[in-house]
Amino acid sequence: MKIPLITEIQRFSLQDGPGFRTTVFLKGCPLKCPWCHNPETQRPTKEFYYNQARCVSCGRCVAVCPSGASSLVQGPGKDLVLQLDRSKCINCMRCVAVCLTEARESVGKTMSMEDILQEVLSDEPFYRNSGGGVTISGGDPLLYPAFTLGLAKRIKQRNVHVAIETSCFPKSWKTIQPLLNFVDLFIVDLKSMNPQKHADVIGWPLKPILDNIERLIESHAHVRIHIPVIPGFNDSQQDFDDYIAYLSQYSKQLEGVDILNYHVYGEGKYISLGREKEYQYMGVKENPPEKVLPLARGLKLAGISSVTIGGLVGITESRNTSSRDAGMQCVA
């Protein structure tokens, strides 16, 4: 079983499913969304943040670096300043261990299944009182199907609500099918309805994603769709019409749709990871909230009962009386 690194376990989240939740972020994603605001979850290997403002150029990292990635050079004045060449870095994390000012922070840690379970199950009373639970996210948890299945199964054995955030990218339904018995809610990103644009920009074919969404619905799984609306990529009226036409076919089966407007929070992460040159959306402005109103209204008119803008914001209704089926507040 391939064991993923964990970038974060976020407690008391209200954005990753119903109620109070603990979200486990796995490191690694096969897609290449150029606007991704969680770049630390893209690569499956360890990385480190470097906050230059905290660095005092003490040279401790230079002394322990085995590859010469860190060095002290003459600055504009007489002082020596740190120079970092990430192309030489082997991610041994020795520099992180000796940094006195926490200018460097490791991204991605090894945790056993038992350690993860101990942490996420420590808040069971909050889950039960709020209708919440645990969300397995990433990256994409389906990049690690055996691990994700084992984690979901162990959590479900405690009768805790389990959600998964995924792009449903696997080309084989066999990867997803075993999860049906242990996952209460599939939160699926749907990034574009244009097959060519999806392949060219995201780097993955659209058809297997749509096939998996449809198989989930046919299997009576609880599915909620996330639509990230990105400036210049999928924010035209034609894009909105395509989303409405497709999702209207499943208006009665879907738990709801959440429209997530692009935001700039990821810029600082790319800089801290030394990957700002690869971030195509550096300096791109956020769309005003009203930009997505035609999409929200169209989805509502198509019969989707729960449509939100900005994420899951509150439990108001459900298809039945159990907390695990709770729908989310409609703000459109």
C-alpha cells in the first residue's frame, strides 16, 4: 500500500462538508490546474517553505546542507546574505531542523494510520453534535486508493461521517467502487465542461471524470459538486450554460453545487515554495462575487435545491432525517 505524506490535518473546518469537520490533506495530485491555491499538495514528495523575511543569514543551514543549495554571498552592503538554489536541493530537511527563526518549514510529514486516526477521532463529540465528521482531501485522495479506502473504513467503523474531496480522475471505476460502502459524501471538483480545454489546461481527459460522476450517482452515492470559477478559463456565459445543461440532468440526485470563486491566497505559497515562476495566475485579480450569480441562478432554476457561493456555509435541509444526509444552506 502506497502511503502518502500528510500536509495538514485541519480541525474545526466548515468548508469541507456538513457540520464541524476535521480535514486530512494528502500530498499528491495527478492534475495540473494552473490556478491551484494549494500548491503544497501537488507534489507527492517533501518540500519546504522559505520565508525570506524571517531569515537572519546566520549560516546554520549552510553548515548542514549536503548539496550546496544554501550558501552565504556578499550582499549589497558588507553583510553576507543567504542565497538559496533550489535546483540543488535534495529535500533532506536538515536546514529546517537547524533554523532558529523558523524561516524554513517542512511541507509533508509521515504519519501512520493509527496516528491519523487518533487525531481525527479525538473530536468525535463535535462531529456528533454538529452533524460533522472527517473529510479526506488533498491533493487527491484517489491517488492513494488503498490507503484512502483503509482510512475511510476505519473512520466509518466508529460511525463517523466520512467525506472525500476528489476530482474523480481515475480511468477505472474499480478504483472508486470499493469506497461506496464507507464514504457518506463525495465532493467532486468539476473544472470545465469543455473536453479540449480540460485536456489542454488540466492535463487530464474530461470523459473519465464525467463517467465516474455518473456512476456515483447511479450507485445512489451522495454527491456534491464543486465548481471553481477561474478568470479567463471557465467564467464565460457559455461555460456557465454548459455547467447548467449537464448538472440539470441530475438535479434531483445531487446533494448540491458549491460555486468557488478564484482567490489569490495561493500566491504567497508559490513564493515560499520557490515556485512562483510556474504560477500562471500571479497578479490575476479575483472576479467580483456577482460574476457567478448567473451560474448560481441558472443552477437553481434547473432544479438543484442547494446552491452556494463561496463554499458550504450551513446545514438547513436534508433528503431525509439523518444528519449524514444533511444538505447545505442555499445562498443563491
